[in-house]
Amino acid sequence: MVPPSIVIRSVGHAVGRVPGLRRVPLVKLLAAAELAVLARDHLMRLTPADRRRLVSLARAGRGRRRNLSADERDELAKLIAKVEPRLLAGAAAERLSPVPLPRRLLFGPHR
């Protein structure tokens, strides 16, 4: 457990160094940090080579599937499936929701 004084000092130090951060409530910053950690955990399910390929396909497509060939689209879909975006969205909703949400709503029907 980290002593509260250290946390308060480090948050105060960060607020002074990042422009505009003073206007963002601390709860929103913590929520954003939790979402970043969740996203990182899901991206780490890919191998380093898969992550590089995912980035290169995303750059080549420039946000539009039609900019990729059919083989590249299939490869992109397989890489995204490995990241499990529905599970990521469910985990994010579960973390940020003030009330418990039904598991079926979060993670899909039971298989």
C-alpha cells in the first residue's frame, strides 16, 4: 500500500507539469488510466510481430477497409479477433459502471 502523502505529492507534481490537467477531475484521470491498462493487457495478447503487423495494416488502410486487399482485410480481422474487443468493451463497462451490469450484456451469451 502506497502512503497517501506520496500519492498526493506525485499527483500534484503531475498537475503542475502537464498543461490543462488541472481542469480534469482526478476521478476521470483514474478512469482513463484504468482503461489504458485494460487496453494494454488486451494488446499484449498479440506477439510483437503481430502488433507490428496490426499497426502496419492500420496505417496502410488509413481507417478504411477498402484501402486494403481482401487478404489484408482477413489478416486484420484475425489480428483484431485475437485482441478480443468485445471482452475489452465488457471489462471497460464493468470497471466504469457504478452498478453491476449483467454478465451476458458485458461478455455476450454463455457458450
